[in-house]
Amino acid sequence: MDKIVIHGGERLEGEVQVSGSKNAALPILISSLLTDGWNTFHNVPDLVDIRTIKKLLKSLGVKIEEGETLRINAGEIGSCEASYDLVKTMRASILVLGPLVARMGMARVSLPGGCAIGARPVNLHIKALEDMGAEINLKDGYIEAKASRLKGATVYFDIPTVTGTENIMMAACLAKGTTLLENAAREPEIMNLADVLNDMGAKISGAGTNVIRIDGVDELHPVEATVIPDRIEAGTFMIAAGMTGGDVRITGCDSGYLDALIAKLRDTGMDISTIDGGIRAVGGEKIRSVDIKTLPYPGFPTDLQAQMMAFMTIGGGLSVITEAVFENRFMHVSELMRMGADIVIEGNNAVVKGVPKLKGAPVMATDLRASASLILAGLAAEGSTELSRVYHIDRGYQKIEEKLSSLGANIKRVKR
Ligand code: UD1
């Protein structure tokens, strides 16, 4: 299996381009299930998760043409089943549930089961479809859903779930009548999806707020659409600049979606400014420790918690990091401690006491964002860090080692 080897201590400097957002691309590609004809998508990142979703769409009978842009035609759907093998490798596969029931009147989708960052149930997706009149049975580890036509309904989400909001927003586009999603998630990726669906002819308003209204229509048509830049990738490069005392211009991204991170990075002593088409992130002389609490958007993103923790391991004081979105999202802690970090976990809080220097060590990636945090730690550490199980990073960061080495990092992938 491949490894990433980093010799730490290089200051990052230069310009790096952000790829398309994984979490926006996944539902957008899936939204083509609601249309009959060729859709064209721009700025789709080349990632393992995107390959998984293409595999899933193909298994449903969808045609895909690869090229500079991605073309998808769901004119003929031959199967309504998402198998365990595909869903277990990527939980976001659950996103086919709503569109399949809406377009085909039925779906059979494997239950995702547990994953490295907690139980992550899909009860809210299921309850919402039931509210819209679907008949749901859980059988042999699969969700079986049927509805001759979904009916508009008022759906209240107990927790603002991102993929839940996307799943039901897609389903409601073809439902009869009006659907209101209350306590909906507000992430920018949801706005990107709503824009694409509206271009397809849907009638959605309020995406980006916590109440989304969808007036159902009889059919949607194919579109040409562009995926927004990946704010988590952009944020990861900003933190890399802070950890190496660097000066990095991150282009092709929108600073407006990163307010929570930018505020915290400024508190650490970094200088963050908006430049033409992106962000400039400059590391401070000293790193001030800051407290973080993850929350649904526009709060601090849980997908940047591990990277921010890596930063705080070399802060000048104490930092309390509270994970309030997912239980059990601290697997990176024990690996960071192998590199000399001083961290104590108390429930969903991690108390991080900054140390002057991390030391390179062999470490293991446990999930996507944890891998990113270990790469960041390796960049700032003394000596060499060897990251194994790099398939996790390949799920969500396009060519990360190439991008970082173009900024001056001493990092390479070793093929096994
Ligand atoms: C999405 C993102 C993921 C990010 C997360 C939170 C994608 C493909 N993935 O994941 O990168 O970390 O949002 O920003 O966009 N919950 C329930 N029942 C449900 C659904 C969710 O209890 O039916 C809970 C979860 O366990 C979690 C919270 O709601 O505690 C938020 O999860 P959710 O927003 O659904 O995460 P995902 O959509 O899976």
C-alpha cells in the first residue's frame, strides 16, 4: 500500500489552486438521477469518493462520459439498488435514496452502518421520506422505500443534517405539492445543489437558511453546472501556512465560506487577507493557542477540527477543542501524540497543551480529515513522518502531495 513520506521543517510559500468540492460534487452528480438526458458538470474533483459515486451510478444503469468535464445521462435507470459493497465504502451513497424514490417510485439502499467517526445514523433521512408518504421497510440490512408519488410535507430535522437535507431536497423536487424543510442544514454545498436543481427546473427557495421551501414539479431537465471550490481543502492549506510560518496564496476559493476558520486563524496570530480570486494566509511569529467548538455551518466545520488540532499541538498555550457534531471524532489524537503532542481527551473535549516541536514518526491515517491533520503535523515536525493507509486522504484531497511540494514541502508518495 502507498505511503506518504514527509521531511518536516520547510516553510511553505507560493500559490496553490483549490479543486472542486467533494461534498458539493457528490450530491450534484447524483441529482442527474432526477433528469432524462445528458448533464454536463464542470470542476468535478478527481477523487476516490467521486470514482465510487460514478461506480454506483453506473450500477444503476446510468451512462457516464469522462473528459475535461463529466457528462452523465440517467435516461434509463435499470436498477434501483445501492449495494452494501458501495455504501459501506462511502456513506454519502445514501444520497441516491431520495432521488430514486422520487423518480422511480422505489429504492433499495444498504444501511451504511457504523464508521470510524461514530454511529452516524440515517434515521432523519428515513423519517423525512416517511413524512412525505413513502413506505419504508428495513430488511436484511437494506432500506426499502416505495411511493407511487411522494407528497409535499413539512419536515422537521431534529439535527441539521447535511446529506439528509440534500437527500430530501432532491426528493421533494418531484413530489406533489410543497415541502418545507425546517431546521435544515445551511452548508454552502447545499446552496450549490439547490442552484443546480433550480437550473434543472426545480422550485427551491431558502437554501442556505434553516427553512427550505420546495414546490414540487412534474419533471426536471438536464443542465450544465459547475461545482464550487472545496472550502475544506482551502482551509487545510491555510492551516499549513500557519504551521510552517509560511506565506501561501490559495486561489480559486471563496473566503466568504471560511469565516469561522479565518476568525480563529487570525486569533492565532496569522495574517489572512482576501486577494484577487482567493485568500493569502501568512503564518505569525508566534502561535497563540485558541479554543474551538465545531458546529453546523456557519459554525466551525467539523471537517477542519483535526487539522486545527494539529495546529494547536504547537501553540503557545492551552487549547480546548470541543467536537459537537460527531461523537468519536478524535482518532487522530493518539497518532498526534506519537509525534510528541500533549493532548488529553475528556468526553467530547480535547485539551491540547502546545509543545515547542513535534517529532516525525510513523503514523497511520484513520479517516479522511485525520489523515490531513497528520500530514500537517508532519510538515511542522522535526525529522521524517511516514503516513500509512493513505487511501483515506485520496478520498478527499486531489494530489495533495503534489500541491504541497509545489509550495516547497518535502513530501512524496512512495508506491508499494
Ligand atoms: C456531511 C459531510 C461530512 C461532514 C458532515 C458534518 C458530505 C458527503 N459529508 O456528512 O464531510 O463532516 O456533513 O458537516 O457532505 N445524524 C443523525 N441522524 C441522521 C443524520 C445525521 O443523528 O439521519 C447526526 C449525525 O450522527 C451527526 C449530525 O447529525 O451527529 C450531523 O451529521 P450530518 O450532517 O448528517 O453528516 P453527513 O451528512 O453524513
